[in-house]
Amino acid sequence: MVGVRVSGLASGMDIDTIVKDLMRAERMPLDKIEKEKTTLEWKRDAYREINTAIYGFYNDLLDFTLQRSYQTRSVTSSNEDFVTATAASGAGTGTYTISEVKQLAKAATMISLDRGISGEAKVDLTKSIHEIQDKFAENNFGWKSGVLDSNTIKIESETTNTVAFLKNGQERFTDDLSVKINGKGITVFSEKPTSTENLNITENYAWIEDGQLVFNSPLKKNDVVEVDYVVEFKEETRKLTKDQNGTIQKTIQIGGALNREFENILTIDGTTYRFVPSEHDPNEGKIVPNGGADSDSVGTINFETGLISFGDEFLSEKFTGDTKELEIEIKYQQRYFSFDATTHTSEGIRHENFLVRGDRSLNDVFKEVNNSSLGLMMFYDNYTDQVTITRTETGVFNPEGDIELNGGFFTDVLGFSFSEGEGSEGAATYNAGQNAIFTINGLETQRTSNTFNVNGVSFTLKNIFDAADGVQPVTLSVNNDSEKLFESIKGFVDKYNEIVGKIEEKLNEPYYKGYAPLSDLEREELTDKQQEKWEEMARSGLLRRDPILSSMITQMRSALFSAVNNNELNPQRTSLSSIGINTTSDFRSAKLEINETRLREAIENDPESVELLFRSGDSNSTFGEKGVVRRLRDILQGTRDRIQARAGNANMTEHQYTIGRQIANFEDRIERFEQRLQRLEDRYYRQFTLMEKAIMQSNNQMMQLSQFFM
């Protein structure tokens, strides 16, 4: 604790300045310690910067250990208007001939009735379906009553076959149910099926048993089950509030498309109110106390939007005095409809049930179908007033039809009552999907997509053709892509030179002996530019001739030019120099340069040896058996470990690496030194305080003596 400090009023001395000057001399050893600590921190950061670069190069080299980086392929087509192709690395070289394409793969499509879904006026896609139901040519949605609810369950146990999906106290009101496992819809039965043979269902399915979902296959830990279901009604508690300005909230918004035939009620302060439909507007209603007349109404309800509005007189009566809020309990039921769809895909059968609240729009419904696992794209065209559904996947996966739609919403409202073929006037249209049919190397075959893979070659059929059209067979030649491999090796050399250049720059950086980190007092005496220049010179040379980095450069030079021992390797190509890669003319540097002519010649004439030279061996091979890239990765990993042991990383504590322990030691010394300086400063002030008191006492005595001589 610092005591009361007395300035030099009696002595006339600037005690604060004197003490400050004394402490500046005392702080000199501390400044030296702090500078040494700062230098260590700079060195740690310099090491970490290098280690980050080494780690980046280490990861870059991973691609050069893979076969695909060397077995590069290119494909040429004799007629790209009809067939094109690309080849993956490692694809077999050779020639493919496609002599005929009878038909291209197409996706199944469905178009609704020509009459349009609205008959006359266009449908507003943004308004709630229940509100505009009379605008449709056919209002056969199959409306049902209840309230939709949902639950998402993440499986916590290792495996389970059953899931309880209802929330506390809930009971299912109808059999409507939609279930997804990890985002994919499944078939759900009301009870366990005695047999699934010949049933058009998804691979995973479930049934209801004792109010729970039972699955045919065990669910695994972290699986997510999403369930949509229906309960009889919904109960909510809402509040009307009055703000600081005295403004009272007048409205409450609940779910729309309310079922007028249900006893929708409000409870306020123990009084129950019912919704009474208006005689003039079926969408509007009054809020009347039970047993009261229409004239006792306290507000209105819009059955379509679910907006509840209260009258001023009622609100004034309830919000008296200091009342700030009014609690309201609401019980209501909505209307909804359901439909389901099944598609046949390359991954098997996909099935989903959809439960749709009446207050949802057509846009909402289309979006839900398009985002489902069915693989469908659905939209409404306001010019023709028709809806179209297209499979997102081409081909035929079920000869009897790849798209199956069920429910009045599909068949009646949207008019997907179709027959296969082009359709007739006034009828809906179903165009079945089709496979691509073509002849390759004399073999007629089919694919569900116009892009397909054969032996690592990806073909794309673009147009139909045959000899009768005067189109010659399309020849596709798969060859080694020498230029791509050349560019890949050139990229390797560039990355190598980049990391070597960065390290050699640090190793050769000049060290300025007279420049140490600046103390706070020293900074005050310099301009910002002078400080910046000083620090730049003080940071220079921190890793000059560093043994870890010097060893890494030496090891890499040896790894690159030591012979690779592999029996499959051409004896004439056992080192990088044999394919035109050597160190630069600057003997002080380990950077590489390429003789492009020799490298291209090696790639063209002996690509297998070039590959082996770089990527021979594995983790168990000896140094001599490993290719240069595997050797470099071993050296980089070893260097990273050594640097990390010395300089650590951002996730390590100071006591886990050498420089960190040294910094921690300096911090302890600094703390102890600062405590000693604080005690010394307090002692100086106490001594000067005693001096001031003595002078003041002497002055008082002199004044008293002088009075005797007056």
C-alpha cells in the first residue's frame, strides 16, 4: 500500500522529479530483462511463421504422393457436337467408339390439366390457400380439422427401434403422420404390416404401436427423426401490454385458417369468450362472453388470418390504474389437408407425406415439395395457369412410372389426372422418363443419365445420331496428358522454391547487434517512423544461421539428389537431375531450376519412372526406397516437431515448449523486480517525507525564535 506522499513544499525541491530520476536508474536492469523477454517473443513468433509455411508446403505435397497426380489423362473426341468425354487421373489409355445414340436420357414430367388450376382468374401464390380456395377450378382439398405439430428427436442411444414422438400430455387426433429419418421421408403404416412383399414402399419404414413409432431397422446414435402429426386443438397464453407512454396493445396474432365449427374460445380474468361468426362476412367474427349477446362483443376475430382485435372500451376497462399487462388464454382449431408422393430414383424408392396448414400459401407447398427427398421440381406458370412437376434425375427406374401422386390436392385441385403419352385436349400430360440408348465399342447398352462413367472416363451424350444420318462413329481417344503432368511438376518446384526462399531469407538475414527492443522511455524520444525503422532492425536476424532451419535445408538438398532405390525404376532416372531438375547456379541456395526440354522428354518417354521417382515407397519404406516427395514430407514433419518443441503453437501453454518456459521465467523475474522497485520507491518517498517534516519543524522553530527578537 502506498502511503501519503508529501511534495517539496518545505524544501522547495521537486521531489517527484527527483524520485522519478532515481527510479529510472534503478529500472535499467528491469528494462534489460523486458527487452530480453520481448526478443524471445519475437523469436517465437518468427519460428511460428516459418512453421505455418512449412505446414502449408507439407499439405501441398500430399497430392504429389497420390497416383492420380501423375497418371494424368486427356480425351479427344472426333465429333464434340455428339459426344464429349473427360478422363480421371489413372484412367486406362485407349480408344472408345460410339457408333450410334438412339435416344438421350430424359426426366419424367407431369403437366396439369389444360383447363388450368383456377379455371379463369390466376392464382395468387402468396396468399393462404384456405383464404383463396374458392379461386380454384376444383375446391376438393379434402379439408380436415386439427392442429399440426412437429417434433424432432435425436437418437442418443447406440441403437433403438422405437421412438416416442408425442410431446408431454399430447394425443394424436388423426392418423395423418409424416416421418423423416435424417431428412428422408419414409413409409408409415397404422399397424405392423404382415408382409411387405409387392408393397411399393421405402427401404426404411415404420408403424404405430402403443402410441410410438416402431422402425423396421434399428436407428443409430445421432440419427435425427422428424415427425409431423395432428392434435385436436392448440392452447396458447398471450399477453396484451401497455407501454410507458400509456399505449395499449390492441391485437393478437394466432394461426389462421381457423375451424369455425370448433369451440374456439378465449379466457380473460376467469371469463370465457366464444367466437361468433358474422352473418355478413364468414371470415369475420365477434368475441362474445359465454351466455352473452352479440352486442356484448369485446372485439373481433378474422378466421382466415387469425388476427384478434380488442375494442377500446374493453381495453380501457381492463387496463386501469397500474395495470401493465393482460393475460389471455386461447384455445383454437385449424383446418389442414394432406397429400403424399412417391418417386423411384437411382437410390431406391422415395416417399413423403405432406401435412399442410390452411394458412400456408402455394409457394410454401411448392417449396416444401422441391426441398424434399423426392427429387422433384414443381412450379406454377401464371401464363398457362398450369402446374408442372419434373424429376430432377433423368432415366427410368420404374417402368410403370417414376412419379406417383396421391391426394385430392394433386389429382383434383392441381389437375394431375393424367394418362401416359402426350395427352389429349383438356387432359393432363405425363411424359415418362427415358434412358439413354447407345452403342459403344459394338455393344448396345443403356444409362439413366446422358453422362456416365466407363473405366474412369466420363462420357457425355449430346445428340442422337446413327450412320443413316450420315454421321460417322465418334471416336474418343484417351491418352497421357504430358502437359498437365509437366505443369504439375513445375508447380511442385515453384512451391519448393517458395518455402526454401522464405527459410534462406531468415537464415541469411543480417543481425544488428546494437538494436534491441525499445523500452517505453526510449519510444518517447523517437518519432513513429524512427520507432518503426528501429523495430525492423531489432527484429532482423533472429533466426540467422538457426540450426533447426539449416539442418532442414541440408536434409532437403540430400533428399532431392540422393538416388531412389526401386527395382521398377529406370536405372537412368533415379534422381531429379536425370529428368532435368537441378539446383540453381547460385551454390549458396538450395532452390531448384528446370530444364524444360529434358523434363518434357522424360515425361513423354518414361512417365512411369517420373512417377516412381517422386512417389515411390510408403511409410514403412527406408529413406533410399522413398521417392523425393515422401522424403520431403518426412523432413518437413520432423522440422515442424522440432520447431513446435521450441516455439510451441497457439494452442499450447508457455510451460509446454522451450521458449515459453524461458518467457515465463522472465515474467516471474519482472514481477519480482517490479515489486522490489515499488518498495524502493515507497522508501524514497518516506525518506523525503521525513526530510520535509524535519525542515518544516526547523522552520517553525526559527519563526518562534524570531518572535523573541522583535
